[in-house]
Amino acid sequence: MNIFTHLIAKSTHISEKSVNATIILLDEGCTIPFIARYRKERTGNLNEIQITQISEQYERLKEVQKRKETILKSIREQEKLTPALQKRIEDCWDSTGLEDIYLPYKPKRHTRAEIARQKGLEPLASLIMLQRDSAPQRAAERFVNDDVKDTDEAIAGAKDIIAEQISEDQQARNTVRREYKRDAVITSKVIKKKEDDDEAQKYRSYFDFSKPLKRVSSHQLLAMRRGEAAGILRVTISADDEECIYRLKRQFVRGNGPCQKIVGEAAEDAFKRLIDPSIENEFAALSKDQADEEAINVFAENLRQLLLSPPIGQKRTMAVDPGYANGCKIACLDAQGNLLHHEIIFPHPPKRYYAQSTISLMRMIHDYKIEAIAIGNGTASRETQDFVNDAIKEYQRQYKTDKLPSVFVVSEDGASIYSASETARKEFPDEDVTTRGAVSIGRRLMDPLAELVKIDPKNLGVGQYQHDVDQKKLKHELDLTVESCVNQVGVDLNTASPHLLQYVSGLGPQLAKNIVDYRRDNGAFTSRTQLRKVPRLGAVAYEQCAGFLRIPGARNPLDNSAVHPESYHVVEAMAKDSGCTVAELIKDKEKQKHIDIKKYVTAETGLPTLTDIMQELEKPGRDPRGAVEEFHFDEHVHSIDDLTEGMELPGIVTNITNFGAFVDVGVHQDGLVHISQMADKFVSDPAKVVHLHQHVRVRVIEVDDRRHRISLSMKGVAQ
């Protein structure tokens, strides 16, 4: 086991054995979903979250190791590397501590201290720092020359050198850090000339804001930093200056006297000019990193919920992209999501061809045997939903049938991004962007996961401040989330797009393309083993991906399950011992009940894997996403003017933040259920109370027309 194993185990509280096994698997190129699902025996049954923790810590420590090597090389080239210093560096695994150690050896800019050193004043600084000389002015006389005009200049230069030495002292920096950790305050002020700007009004809460840094929420900090970046706010972080200076003087000043006075002045200068700005920047970056992490975690969880939204499945679907002046774009899709027909109707002002639009809609429902209707939740959504519901009633009356399509409101966030993308152009080269956008809305209802993977998660409207957080970290976390969801659900090998396939464990864009090309040239896959014939899909990739790919109707029924091919022999042994075929065993729940899985434990296959196999035999290829539900807004509420305080309404959760949840109540403006209004008890995390797209009931507690804000509550409201 290496040092990384010990450090990760200590910080994660996971056994060294499990950590080491996970690191080995990661180094072998195994993905997190694969390790979590198919290598439980080796990891000690670690879950995906634990494996992700290990992976992230492992990558961080490798970066620290690289930085150590760079620092050691730099100090070695300066011929200043002692065995003790080398040990300090090698034993340090904290990035901040490492940079503190390196600071005195870091190549200097043209600093005041460096200028003083060039004038030969370092010996004078050393003499004063000893604090033994009773007459530093007299000592300074020896340093007066062509470069140093008098003793005052010599003392000033020596003071600059001492100030820099104090600022580079690790203990001194930690002293100030402790004060910042304990008492730092973040302050935000409006820049006066911007105070009355319309753009500035969204930051009004931060025009004169002050709060202990450790009590500031992530959304508050990100809002302030956004206002600062926009040139509207001035944001500072500060500790108790007097306390910091007092503690630095206690550390460096020994006794009383002229030298002590100079050292004390140097300590104060070191704090104000060097340490404090540096530590403020450090805490600004640290607090921003923490806020980023919180925001990214919320974003990732919202994305997970969105991707795992229940699909309506393979139903003939009509998609409606609502609009006023440009009409409502209609796209009719078959059960596989292929475009059958598209047209535009105008049921709303200014044209308002209501009767004609009703006839057209009924005709399309009838001609294309529509089973479900997906309506985008953008402009004119509510009015379009009312129109569609009226048209369906008329359809029922005229055709005398109760076989009516279900109506669903679908988030259209990102649909316009998709419609103009290269992906959309390849899928629909002959259609315009409006048709592509409508198709995307329909497919989202049929299979949200398969459709949404085509769109950059940042454009899906499930987070706040997504453009303000660290973009590299955001992308990494969101990619992991998409990968996790795709592999949790599983992918139909014969229908999946390359965009969906690329997130399957062990694949990627190129192998996904090769699979689709092979499928096109050779017909549908009938067996997982055929994957071995796909160009460049080697043994490692096959091992990683096979268990997550499904083949409905395959010759071997296990090919449509989450049972990995490496475990097929186990199921075959179970079937043989039960006196039946694998297909019969899957169908016969009684036979499954009589299987003693302990009989099949081997060195390679333990109880965790066998338990997973039995669950899969019970429900092979099961979809973990549940069933989609219809929803209806209050028919008496259409705009914000219809809302009154105390009114109870049905709504849909559209976004979750760490300070509450946004709910669509059908008035073109989402309302906020603040975290304090989510339940009759204390709520620490909104995601523990509601989930994305959940149907809830809320009470209106305030309507702010000027700021277009609706405040809602779930307290005392029956759900």
C-alpha cells in the first residue's frame, strides 16, 4: 500500500484495504459505475459515493505530489535544499501548508525587501531582528553609501526586509489564518454611481451587507461575487486588524527597546501590506471554492433527478412548442421517437385561429393515433394547455371515444440550444430549428434521459449561478452525474443514440460512434458477445460496458438484464440445479425462492454479487425511474394578477436550491418556497423535502408585482 492509501483512508474513514483495492481498479481504467456495480467483493461493497470520494482524493493527492516535485526541484536548483526542509515538504499534503513552506524560496519579484537586499541591508535587518542592539541608528551608519543616503533609509530598508521575513513565516501566516477562521467578516457595498441602475436592483440586498464569513450561505456569496464581477458591488473580507497585529507582535517582539520598536513596526507593516491582502485573497478563494462546491452539489442532484425523471415510454406522442405571434409548433412522433409530421397552428392572439387550430389538432390526434401530448412550459404554455384540453374534449365528443391522449407539461429548458446544435442538424438536416425544438420536447416525455444527454447540462435550467462557479469542476461533476444516471438505468444497445452510448461505462464518443456504425452496417445486435466485433472495442472496454447494455428479445435473456456476462455461468448453474433453463428460471419466481445463494459463493463471486443477480432475475432489465404522472394547474389561475394571499394552489417543483425550491403554479413566473416555509419542522436541506418535478400544493403568502416575485409556503398545506 502507498502513502495515498493511508491518507485517503484516514480522511474518508474507509478501510485501507477497500481504498487500496479501489485505487488499483481506478488505475486499471475501471469506471466508478462499474466498480460500484460489479466489483463489490474487491472493494468491500463500497457504494458509488464512497468510490467517487476515493477517486477525487486520489486525483488531488497526485496533483499535490506533482507540486512537491516542482518545489523540490526549484529549491534544489537554488542550492538551499536541506534534509530537514526536504522532509518538511515530503511530509506535507496540504496545498496551503506546502505553499507556505515554499514562500521564502519562491523567486521574488522586484519587492521593496529585494531592493533593500540589493543595497546590502540584509545584515542590518538580521542585527535588528536579534533585538539585542541598543542603538540600531548607530549600527545603521555603517550601511550608508552611494545607494543608501542616510540612516533613516537604511532602517527603512531593514524594516522592509524584516516585514517580508515575517510575512513568509508559516507560523505568522497561521496566526492570521486562525483569526480569519474565527472572526472574518464579509462586507458588500454598492458602488455609488451604479446604485440607481436597473441592473443593480437585483443586488439591492447586498448594497450594504455585512455578515460573519462562516455564516454566509453559498448562494449569498455567489450573488455578491456576481455583483462584484458586474462592477456593481465592492466585496471585502476582513478580520480584526488590531487583534492580528497584537498577536504578530507577541510572536516576534521580545522585550522593549529601539530594535523591538522597529520589529513591531515591521510586524504591523507585514500584516497590513503583505499578510492581510494575501490571506484575504486566500479566504476569498477558499470561500468561493466552498460556495462552488455547495452550488455544484445542488446542481448535480437536480440534474440527477431530471435525468431520472419517469419516462412515458414508447407511446405515439404529439409535442407542442407553445407561442403567440409565431404560433404553436406541432411535431407528431411514432413510438420510437421518429418524426411523422409537423405543422404550425395559431390558437392564440394576435392571429387566434381558434376553431381552425382545434380542427387541426383533432385531425393529428386521429391520423397519427396520438397517445400522449407533451406541452413545453415556456411562453404561452398555460394558455396552450387550456386550448389542448378543450380540443381533447371536442375530440371525445366528435369521435365518441374515451381513448384520449394524456397531457403533460414538459420543461423546455435547453430545447432551443439543442435545436441549433450540430447534433440536431445531423438528426434532422431538412428541418428548421422550431421543428427540432418541438421534437426534443416530445422525446423528453418519452425518455428524458435519452434526450437530455444531447444537451449541455448547464442549459437545462436546474441550478443557480451555474455560470459563476468553477467551470472545470462543474463539468467534471455533471459528467459524472450523467454517467451515473445512464449506467443506473441501462441502455438499449439497438436504439441508443451515440450521445447516450458515450456515457456508458468504458465507452466514449469514438466507441459509441463505432457501435452505431456497426449496428447500421450489420443490423441489430442479437447478443452482447457481438460487441467484441465492434472496431477498437477491446477486452477492457467490453468488460466495462457489457453489463450496462441491454438487448430486448436477445437469444440469451440475460443479455437484457444487469447480470454481467462474467457471471452468466453462475445463473446457468442455478438453472441446471433447479432443473430448468435460464429463461424458465427467470419466469418462475417459485424456483428462484428455493435457490440457496450461499452454494454459489466462490473466490470471485461473493454474496453481494449473488444478491444482485437474484434481484435481477426477479425483475430483469427493470427501469428504476418509476411512472410519469399527469398534472393540472388551477383552472381559475392564469396570471400573477389572479393570485391572492392565502390562496392554495397545485404546482410543480421546477428547481431546487440550498435556500428553497421554485414552484410553477401556472402564471409564467415561478414562486419561491423558502427553506423556512417548506415544512412545520426545521429543514436543513430542501432536497430532503421535495424533488424535481414533484407535484405539490402551496399557499401564496406574498406577491411582489414590482420585483415579479411570488412567495409561497408549504407549511400547514396538506400534500
